[in-house]
Amino acid sequence: MAMSAANIGMMDGAYFVGRSEILSWINATLQLSLAKVEEAASGAVQCQMMDMVHPGVVPMHKVNFDAKTEYEMIQNYKVLQDVFTRLKIEKHIEVNKLVKGRPLDNLEFLQWLKRYCDSVNGGIMNENYNPVERRCKGGKERNLKASHKSSKSLQVNSLSSRISVDGGPKQGRISMEENSAQIVELTEKIADLKLSVDNTEKERDFYFAKLRDIEILCQRPELEHLPMTKAIRKILYAADVKDSPLPEACEIINRSPGLFPEETE
């Protein structure tokens, strides 16, 4: 079961799970409070998810939940790759892309991870698993957002110091007005981005529905053994995103010379 999840294709339903569902799954399972998928870019979350579904396999003492630099994050992914190797999971980790914090790359990897975990435990959470305790035992307990909040706190303290020392109440009012203008601008940008995401998801669902209809058609008993059907399914179920399955699909058709009979004059 786990091996089939390791080789799911890009058209699998796993890759159509939204950001909010992925974040809810992570936060509920590991008792965290992530707001963005990029906050899992360090690889620590992925290691602990594997620790939950395969108790005792992940050396949690090697997992750094405080990883901030790319070097520290890479060490976490080395732990994760070693776990994959031990479990014979054939999944290549795009470490260089993930540590950059790119939202789409991290989302896709977390979508795959959720699909894998669901295939192992049937989507049922392990009630005996204590994520906070496991992080404590690993020696790296912290909320993944603590550093972000600390940074904000330092910025606020620094701003307060500048107001009290350099400018007094007047400069404080100016700074607050500038901040309010920035908040309004950022709020508008967020609204535009949400609209763009909604439109993209609608378009994705539209094309996925069409592909699903094609898949159902190809599963009909009278059609599933035809060369053309086999070629279409070769494309639909391709797991490797780097190499196009089109040449293999064409080869299936070419090996069936009677598929397209020549017209007689």
C-alpha cells in the first residue's frame, strides 16, 4: 500500500488537495499552528509525519525544528531521505527547491506526504501519538512559528524605542499612519491573490473533471484492452514528471498497424 502511494502520478487526486486542507491536517496532527505551507520548508514537519506513521524509524534527535539556514534544512531532508531508503520508498525529494521556501513545490510535496500517510494509516490519526512529547524527546521542541513571532516582537520593540527616543508622540503618529497605509495596501494585494487562487482552482477542477471522464471511459470493459485506450492510460498514469510519456504511448499505437486501416480507392 505504501509503495503504491510512493509512485502516484501527477493526475492523482492527492495533488488536488488545497492548501487549507493540508495546513489543517498538519496542525491537527502535530499540534502546530502553521499559516503557510512554506513554513514547513525546513523538513522537520515531514520527518515528524513519518515518525507518526512509522514509530521508531525516524531518529527524532537528529531533526532540527529550529532550522533556519538552508544548510540546517538540508540536514533534516537527509534524515527524511534515509527514512525513505530504510522503508524502501521510491520517492525523490527535490531538496534544492523545497529549502527555497517556494509555495508550490512545498505544497506538492506535502500533498504527496498526506496521500502516503493516508495509505498507511487509512487517514486515521494515531491517538497514542503525542507530537509535542516526541518533539521534546528529539531535543528540539518549539512552535515552528516562534521565531517568526519573536522577529515581529523585536521589530515592535525596536519601533517603540525609536519613537520614545528620537521623535516623541508626533513621530509615533506618523509611523502609525505609514503602517496603516501599508496594511491597507497589503490587504488589497491579499484579496487580489485570493481571487487569482480561486480562479486557478476552478480552472484546475474543470480540467480534472474532464480527465476523470476520460479515465472512466477508458475503464469500460469493451474499451480497456484497445491499443488507443492503453496509450491514453499510459499518459494519464505517468508518474515521472520529467520525461514525457507521449513517445511510449505513440509506440503502443505504432505496434498496432490495423488500428487505422488505409482507405481504398
